[in-house]
Amino acid sequence: MKKIITTIAFLALSTFSAKAIDLPNLPDLGGFSLTAGVAANSSIWGAQGKESEFSETGTLAQINKESGIFVESYESMLVELGIGKHFSLGYEHTPGSISTPENKNNEGKATPTTVKVDFNDLNTIYVKLNMPFNENIYVKAGATEVDLDIKETTGSGNKYANQSTSGTSLGLGYQKFIGDRGVSFRIEGNYMEFDSVKTNNGIATSGNRNEIDVSNLEGLNLKAALTYTFGRD
């Protein structure tokens, strides 16, 4: 997906004349515009997990499989470089965390095992294309990355290593400018899919090692954004 975005951006930039690139006087940005905005997001996430438990002899003793979904709301910020009337390159950053619910397993022990995961620094680089038949409607395609902060408490005190993962994003939205100013609002839906993640509790296979594989990590997002565009024609 990153190669596709880079190729599209190169082709779009190469089609503009030197006159469009020349920016002699601000706020006249020639064929370019700059948009900044803030957004409120409501999302639903799902994944499947597999835990492999090893015995002290290093043999696989048990496999546990779970799947689940959760909902979460969060805020994000975006900035876009508009190239002409139809094409934009954008970057969106989520400054806060997207947190799963805490899962608790007593297992008959005095100290229960608890685990939750914070998705930190969710970043998306994307291309945005306004539809020629209706410039208020647009589609998006992007490359995403996020850090997974695994927070757990166990009787043994073992810790699972934090991980990072990347993926892709596809979106469809509607944008409406308010009057002749650069202020606009957006309603947008996105589907995000991330690569599988694997981590362990830091113990050797001969010492009660646990390995966790998370797959089918995906999310649906509904976004409401307020933006301002500089250099709008």
C-alpha cells in the first residue's frame, strides 16, 4: 500500500506545470491548498488471539484461542496538502490511546492475571480523491501504523513485550464547506486492517514460556471532523 501511495503522489505531482508550483505571493497558493483539522472518532475493533503455553520441558502443553470485539472513542488531528481540486496528500495522528477492556483470569490463584492493550500513536498517511461528479464526496486510501502497549499483571511478574504493527486504511466521506470561507465539516467512514502481532512473556521455552499470536486485527471507524483550508479557490 505504501508503494501505491508513493506512486500516485509522484504521478499527481508530475502532471502540474512549473506555473502551478510557483508560489510567488501568499495566500495565493497557486494549484495548492493546505488543510488542517480536528476530528472526533467512534470505532469498533475486533481480533482473534491464540496463546501457546509451554511446559518446563519445552514442549507445547496447551493452546487457548479467543476472539472478541470492543468499542472506543478518540480524537485525532489531520493535515493535508491539496494538489488541484481533486487530489490531496494527508497525515492523521491520534495523540491519545485506544484502549481495550481489561480481561481478568483468576485461575484459582490468589493474584488474578489481568491484561489490557493500549493502541498508542495511531498514524495514517493517505491519499484523498474528490469525486469528479461531486466534489463533496471523496475516497481515501492510506497506510497506518500503531504501537501496542501490553499492560498485564501476573503472579510471576512476567511481562509481555510491547509490539508495533502496520496496515492499511480505506475510507469514504462527505465534505461540505460553510459559505465562502475555508471552514468545512466532514463525515467519514473508514475500514482499517493491521498485520498480525506475536509476543511472548520473556521466558525461555524450558521455563513455562507463553506465546501470543493476534490475527485479524481490524476496525471500523466513523469520523466527524472540522477543518480549515488555506488557499481555497
